[in-house]
Amino acid sequence: MRFFSHTWHRLLFLAAILLALSACGGGKEDAPAAESTGAESGAAEPAEAAQAGEVDVDSVAQEYVKLVLELGNHDKSYVDAYYGPQAWKDEAADSEATPAEVAGRAGELMQQLPQEIAADGAIENLRAHYLKTQLRAVQAHAQSLAGGGKPSFAKEAQLLYDTQPPRQDFSEFEPVLAELDELLPGEQPLHIRVQEFRKQFEIPADKLEAVFDAAIDACRERTRKHIPLPNNENFVLEYVTDKPWSGYNWYQGKAQSLIQVNSELPIMIDRAIDLGCHEGYPGHHTYNALLEDELTNKRGWVEYSVYPLFSPQSLIAEGSANYGIDLAFPGEEKTRFEKEVLYPLAGLDPTEAEKYDRVLELIAKLSFAGNEVARQYIDGEIDGDQVVELFQQYSLMSPEKAAQRKRFVDAYGAYVINYNWGKQLVKEYVEEGAVSQDERWQRFGRLLSSPRLPSSLNW
């Protein structure tokens, strides 16, 4: 999918003149070359101002927030959180701007930002890079909603999430499947054997609240030891059904969240800590509270008062939330806590807890197979029935869970990469040069309080 405009050619011509008259370079930050800026004919002046360093970043940030809210009129899933001025929300709700117009304005705002941003880790440069990269995602999503067509899996990953996940062949997962086949012998298909084995670890419905409360308390306690949280932070926990996800954090602002757990399908004992960390501590609730406190409240950066779901920020959010599980419960600590605290609360027998933990470790190694299923589906190589079958075969999901996962891909597309590939990128960032657990927590806390996106993780 390619988008060109006469304005783009005019901007290129202007850039060539500027380069000829000056001794400095002026290449654009890396981005898919075929994407139009969407700028109108008057966008050259802001571009010149950006080159000269006369950039009103606060003004760009304010317009970015309003654009995200306006695009939310055309996609009910898009605005994941907003806690800025109510007047902006009301203004956006009354806006009649089309997705195409939103895409054009996003391009204009991008032109107001510096053409080159120093990758030096300075907080102001990280901010400029954040705005420019997030605006590129706004533009791409708006163009898609405007009828530009559904992009390929790889293009969607790059434009919306600022990354290019690795591709893998299904054959690469066969050794893991073979080990699971040996660990859980039998005549039935492997995914059925896995599900039968997992049934003995299901939390009874009347025990869910007690188990989750204990897990969340432990996640909070471990996080508080390393990351200062706002004194008033809190969240409300709800149980819901008929959702394409297993858990969701709806950040409300002022360090408050609504966390929903989907109880439509059976919930196994391991999910208590996973969801407690991922949705709460040190995951989404912590991330959003720190961004609000450090960037919105202390620095007055309004762009962090809104969270567009289909954006590079989501890779950091989901990746840090998944990595946070391992950070809060490293090594054998998760299994030990489950055996000592959660199994008794759930009324479950912990005899095979270690074996269950090994099964889960192997299943986790299959997570990238799910990315490949999603890629083939989005790129039109397989149909919906094949998606469900492949999720069962390579992700070892139950038919019900596989169908739910297909619904997730239908709703969120390439977003699936943010969980596993995002976790890997966050892990590499946090653990680079960190030799102790305390150092890992420190780097993790800095990440959650900074404007970093996938392409600025190495700044």
C-alpha cells in the first residue's frame, strides 16, 4: 500500500534546496519511505521551523492528543485511556473530521518536529522522537480506516508498533512439541493431553477472589520494594465474560485503574500471578501511574494523558508487563509462592506443581508460533478455520481458547507481537549490563518513567 502526494514531492524539492544552501545534512528519521506525510501545501513553513530548531513541542503535543481523541470516533478500541481536560474530549466527540483528514493533520504535525533527532538519550529528544513516532502510527491507522486497505502483517507491525518482529517457520517449534509429547505421553492429540493435564490446576469459581487478592498483594509488595508508587494508587478488580482477551487494564488517571478478568473460560492457578503482575504490579497499572506522575504531572507533557492502543507505546506497555512477571518472581520463586500460598487458597494439590511449571515453560517457548499464525491469517494465506486449528496444534490451546484467540486477532491484528516480541526487547534493554536484581529493577523503573519506544530503546 503506497500513498504519495504532490505536497510530498514539493517538500523533497524544498529539502534539496535547503541542503544545497547549507553545510549540514538533513535526512528524515527512518520510516517507510512510501508513506506520505499527509501535509497540505502550507506544511513547508513548519518544516523549515523544525530544521531551525524553532519547534513548539507543547503545541504539537496538544494537537496530537486531540487527533487521537478524534480518531477514536471512528474506532471504539482506539483510545485505551484518557485523563486530560474534559473540554478536549467533548470537542473531539463533536468533531466531524474524517479519518483521511486526521491522517493529513498527523502528517502536518510530523513536519513541525525536527527532521533529525539526536539519539543521545536526552529526555527532550526522547520526547520529540516519541511524538513523531506516535504520530506516524496515528497517520497509518487513520489511513487504514479511511479505506486505504489492510496493511500486511509486517507493515502493520512497523507502522503501528515501530518494530519488525522476526519470522519463524513452524518447523522450529517441533523440538518443543516433541519434549511436551514425551512429558505428557498418550494417544490423544497433544493439545488435548495438555488441556487434560491443566484441568487439575483450575481455580474453582468460588476461590477466584481469594486467590487473585493474594496474588495481587504479593505482586504489589514486591514491586513497592523497588519502585516508588504514588501514595493514592489503587485499582478496582472486576470479573467479566464474552471478551476476546483474558484480562484488561482500563487506566482511569490519578493513579487509578479498573482491571477486568475474563472468567468466561477456566482460569488456571498460574494465571493469578501472571494477571496480577501484567495488569497491575509492575505491569500496566504501574506503567500508567508512573507515566502520569513523572511526565504528565511533573513535566506537564500532555501527550501522556492519552493512550492510543494501536501505537508503539503498546509494545513497551505489553512487553514490560510480561517481563514484569519474571522480574517480580524470578527463578523458582513463582512456583514456590504458588505452592505455599495460592494452591492452599484454591484447594488444589501442589504435588505436580513442578511438572506443571515445566509444561508452562515449554508452552511459553511456542508463543512466537502464534505470531506466525496471525501473520499468515492477516496476509490472507490461511482462513479462519485454519487459524483455530494451528493455534491448537502449535500453541496447544483448547478449541475454545483457540477460537477466542482468533477473535483477538480479528479485533487487534498484529498487536499480538507486543506480548512476546515486546517482552524480548524489554528484557534485552533491562538486562544489558545489569548484574544484579536491584539493577534490573532500577533500569525497569526508568523505562516505565520515560518516553522510550521500541526504536529508542538503545538510546
